[in-house]
Amino acid sequence: MAMASTLPVAVTCGDPAGIGIETVVKAWHALRDETVFFLIGDPGHLPKDARAVVIERPDHASEAMSNGLPVLMHAFPVEAIPGQPAPENARSVVEVIERGVELVQSGAASALCTAPISKKELADFGDFTHPGHTEFLGALTNTDRPVMMIASDALRVVPTTIHIPLADVPAALTEDLLEETIRVTHTALQRDFGLPAPRIAVSGLNPHAGEDGLLGIEDAKTILPVCDRLRAEGMALAGPLPADTMFHPEARAQYDAAVMMYHDQALVPAKTLAFDTGVNVTLGLPIVRTSPDHGTAFGIAGNDIASPASMIEAIRLAAAMGKARAA
């Protein structure tokens, strides 16, 4: 029996030589009675034993779900060989992402979930000029600064600065950047996670949040003024807090999301607490976007050993966020 009609989640295929498509197939087995979604890609790239149904339009996905993974055809130039990315396919990978964004923007899909890409392959052969998925989605949706969140049942965490050297963080960490990151996080928690009065914990930059200037001045000079200003507006903010005391169970119970100052400050606890089930969420976009928190894993592609846990959670969260935003 087909599921009740609902807007499906659009899932892009990512690099077809990686583990993305095989984890989407496994996700269909786990979610076929729960969540309506479809893959955008080439049906010929699916594992040989995969149950798939080629659909002509996204609104056919609901009826197809009980019979196989719904696949919206996007033909690629050449065969996908697991573990061996093909330069000829790079441009098609980019086109699939563009198509997914268009489908969500047009109202044909509720949300976008993106399988992993090889940034190097796309830069070398796909006319891709962006640092990664997140920045490309920002450009496609005219979003100045999308914000990254890693989300799981255990923790939601947002790094203020992301892929820059640690030595560059203090200069990059401005009041404007931090305020924008907190505001985007606050809005997303309300709009996409259904939390009308979200609680946000904000870390310090230095050990012990600077210890009154003894261990650094950024905490008092940059972070505290932002927190005070947003608290005065009515936001439920705690901080700046010593980062090393923010992630034990009692501390995590006190907030809905943690805003951290740099990449490893955020991702070390996120991957420690939920290595297999963490989801990469892009906040601040006019569309909902999630992604599994792993890469293409070319080294294990095609061996049927890739865990689908993060992909399952990414599709599930995309559907929930899409529903919350629509409401």
C-alpha cells in the first residue's frame, strides 16, 4: 500500500563512484514505510541487486516507495566504477545538485539531502569553483553566509569558523561573524526544529573562557559583548563558557544547541558522541538541506560494508525539518 501523499525529500546522488548511492539504497530499506524520498541520479549506477523504480516526477515517489527506491532519472556520460571517480561524470554531479535545489525551491520536494561529493574531482573536471557543498548551495540560493550544524540525538553543535587554520581563528572571529552565527542558529532552531524559545550555549575561544584575561582576551573582548547584546534582546544564551565543561550529560541537558568558536572545538565532541549517526545541516538557507556526516569513502565503495546510519538520519531529519518549516 502506498503511503499517504506528502512532499518527498530529494536526495542527490553525489559522486556515483563513492558510497553515497549504496547508502541511499540501504536507507530505502530502513525508511520505506516511514519517509518518502527519491534519488536524483542514473539508475545504471545503483548496485545490481537494488530494488528501484524510475519515476518521471517527484510526486510519483510516494506511490513508488513500497516497490523500490524511487529514482528520478539524470543520465551520466559513463559507467560508475566503485572507488574510481570518472572525470567525465563530474559535471553531471554538479548538475544533479542544481536540479535538487530547483526542485525544492519550486515546491516539488520538501527538503534536500545531499550524498557526498569529491571536491577535488569537481574542481578539476566539473567547473566547480566553491570550497564545498555548503558554499555552492549558498551561491545557488543567494545566501551570503550559510552556517554549518552537526546534529544528532545527543547534540547539536555549530562552529563559528570552519575550514581555516587554527592560527587564523582569532583574527577571523569578529563580533559580526559571531552574532550572525548565533542569530542564524536561533532562527533555525525555531523554524526548522520546532523550538519556540531555544537555549543556546556559547563557548569561549581560550582555555577556561580566557580566565578573566589571563589566558586570552578574545572571550571578554569579542564573545561576551555579543552574548550580552543578544541576551538583552531576550535570547536564552549561556556564555562564554569553558569549552571543556560543555559536553558531559548534565551540561548538554541545559541547551538545545552549542555555538563553538572553531572547527575542532565543535566537531570533536559531535563525532565522539555520534560518529555514525551525525548529520550535517546547513542553516540559513531558504531551503532545508542535510547531508550525512561522512565523505565519499572511495576506498570501501562497492564492498557493501558502508554504514547507512548517517544517511538514514540525514534523510529522516530532512523530512522532519521540511515538515516543521512548512508548518
